[in-house]
Amino acid sequence: MLLSLVFSLDCSGQSELKGVVKDDSNGEAVPFVNVLIDGTLTGTTTDFDGEFLLANITFPVTLEYSFVGYETVKFTYTSTQKKLVVKLKSSAINIDQADVVGDRISDKQKQQPLTVESMDVRAIKEAPSGNFYEGLGNLKGVDLTSASLGFKVINTRGFNSTSPVRSLQLINGVDNQSPGLNFSLGNFLGASDLDVKRVDIIAGASSAFYGPGAFNGVINMETKDPFLFPGLSASFKVGERQLGEIAVRWADFFTNDQGQNKFGYKINLFGMKANDWEATNYKPIDGAGVAVDYPFGFDAVNIYGDEAVASNNDFTDQPFNFKGLGVFARNGYQEKDLVDYDTDNFKFNTGLYYYLNKNLLATYNFNYSTGSTVYQGDNRYRLDGIKFYQNQLELSNPGKWFVRGYATHEDAGDTYDIVTTAIKMQESSGATKEWNTLFADRWLANYADLVGANPIEDDIFAQALAASTSDESLALYSSL
């Protein structure tokens, strides 16, 4: 009898509550109201009709009703009710007054017609490109030029050049240009994708704010703070031309006894290796005035050493003395015979961040980059083993002021001008001026009479050339 009585009492203490929640002012049902057992996370929400049901409740119970825009109310129940009707009163939200006491953009800057295009951390991560730097080419007013597989160049407002000496590239406010070249090598000496927080591109002239080096525009990169972006991240990419790329970032920080940020650090490693596309355009350069089958040679696009470095290689104005001889050129060297197309790039960065007090932050950053690639400027260059070092010290009250100093060092390694190298190789086997004289003299002695007419008369020239054997007509050119 005792056990039966206890069981009966226990069952009567657990039941359910159901009801409806309405607006006190108009009597309309209020959906999605939170109905929780006071002091717990157990509860439910009202449906579209404002109704709710709570089962297996142990009485007495206190329910809390809350919803945005209404006052929170609590009611205590000691037994099951037929159907509860709960009314909520609207609540007024008083917003404290906000005073704007400063602005990071001055009134003068607001008046300037600057166009800023940006990529935030999400856009960088989701960029539909091989890397974030290539993704900048999708922004309005931005042109991306590929000088080689490892070297991309950003231009703005139509200033399309592979030598953007009028553009300023900054990483955390520090000029990233190569001292030897007087411009930035794209992102070859820049930041790793994993460490870039934001990129702002100011298209057009910005000399008033960034100095004379920003005539074409500014590319401003901001890297990640270890206090905001701690942890390990890594990426691995592969592609055509034996492209392989790997990047790793590790960051962490420590707090003091009060839970305030005290010391943070980050380490970035980036490596890329590929085999660049070979330059195999052997057609005449624009303005050469000859066809690709011209028998006496010409200045070809990707053949070097065939340039007219001496003026005595053109006899078109002497059609009667040097019959059939117009413009001629030396045999040059194909670019693929002068260049190792293996491209590699390694970048290392470390940053140390230390709060001297609650507001004063001391920062040290070290950047190191090295690699080899091909650069297209006025000439073609092989950047072979170039090294780039940069040290940065900064003392700041974040968001208010900073004092910054940095030093940039560069070692060009075994970098060389491909075109000049080919010309020097030609000169080492004989000066071009003397070679031209020898060629013209031998033509005059052996072939001028065979032509017997002005070289502009193509049919006569062709007959004279066909009358001799190919060995006779081209032996001189082929042997020199």
C-alpha cells in the first residue's frame, strides 16, 4: 500500500501546460515567443498561432516568456491549467546617445575623388583565381599583366605596363618595392595568401596622400593580427607546368592575469615551384618590314643577338651597287637556349607583437623572399636567385597614432638581361659592325651579279636566286 501511494503522488506531480501568447494591446497572437522554465534552458517557442505546449512538467513551475520588442514576464503555476492565456506588453528600447569624436578619414580626404576597390578576408579566400593577387584583376579599374608564371603586375586606370614604377605597393604601411628595380615585383616579394587580411586598391593618382610614387595608384595590403587570427592554417595547390605551391601559417597569443592581450606572434612559410611557359615566337618584330620567310635574317621576337646594333646592315638605298641586298641580320640565340625556365619562390615572415601597457603596442616584422623567374620590361630579364630582406619596427596606439621605421635590403643574385647577354655573346665572336661589312663585301663579290636587278622587283630576284643552287646563294649567310 505504501509503494502504491508514493507512485500515485509522483504521477500527479508531473503533467503538461499549454496555452497561447497574445499582444496585450491588440489581442493578436505572437509567434516565436521563447517559453522557458525559469533558471534553465529547457522550454519551447510559440508557433505561428502563438500557441505552445510543455510536457512532463513537475509542479510547482515558473515559466519565463520573452520576445524581442516585448517585456519579459514570469508566472508560477502549481497545477495543470486548461489553457493559459498570456499577454505581453510592448517595451520601448532607449538607445544611449552616441557622440562621434573622431574620424580616420579627414575632411580633405573626403573631398578627394579617390576610387577604392577592396578585397576582405572572405573575398581573398574565395577568389576564383590561383591566388589573391591574381584575383585583384577582377576589381573595377584594375588591369593585371602576367610578365611570367611567377610575376604578375597590377596597373590601374589604363596605365598598362610591366614596370609599374608609378604604382605604390604597401604591406602594413611599408613600401614593398625592390630597391634595384624601383618598383614592386608583384607579389613575388609580397605576403602569403594565408596571412592577408585585406587589400585596398586606390585607382588613379594618389600623390597628395602617398607621395610622388603613387601617381598610378596604391595597392595597400593589411596582414592578419595574431590576436584576432590565431591558430594553424595551411594550403596546397597544384597545376599545369608542374606547378606546386604550399603555404603554412601559425599564430598564437598570450594574455596577462587580467585577461588582456599581452604577447602575440605569427610565422608564415610559402613555397612555389613550376616550369614557366617557353617564349617561342620567332616571327619578325613589329616594324621589321619583312616576312617570316625572308632569307637574310631579321630581328625576331624571341631571338636575341639579331638586333641591328650597328647601322651598316641596310643597303636598300644602294640597289645598283649591292644588287638584291636589302636588310640583313646575324643569326641570334633563341631565348630557350639562354634561359632556365624553372620558376621558384620562397617567402618567410615572422611577426612579434607586445603590449607595453593596455594601449601601447610594440611590433616587429621580418620579411624574407627569394626566388627565380623571368621579368618582361624594356628587355627580358632572368631574375635568378634574387633575395629580398625587410625589417620593420613600430610603436603604436592602435587606431590613434604610430611611429614606424623599416629597412629594405636586396641581393640581385645572378640576375641578368637576356637581350644584352645575347648581344655580348655575339660581340665576343666578332663585332657586329665588322660582321656586317664582311657580309656586304662577300655579297658584292659573289652574288650581286646573279641578282642583276633591283631587289624590289621580286620576280627578277626570284629567278636569279633560283638560277643558283641553294648552297651557293645562302652559304655565306648560313656560315656567319
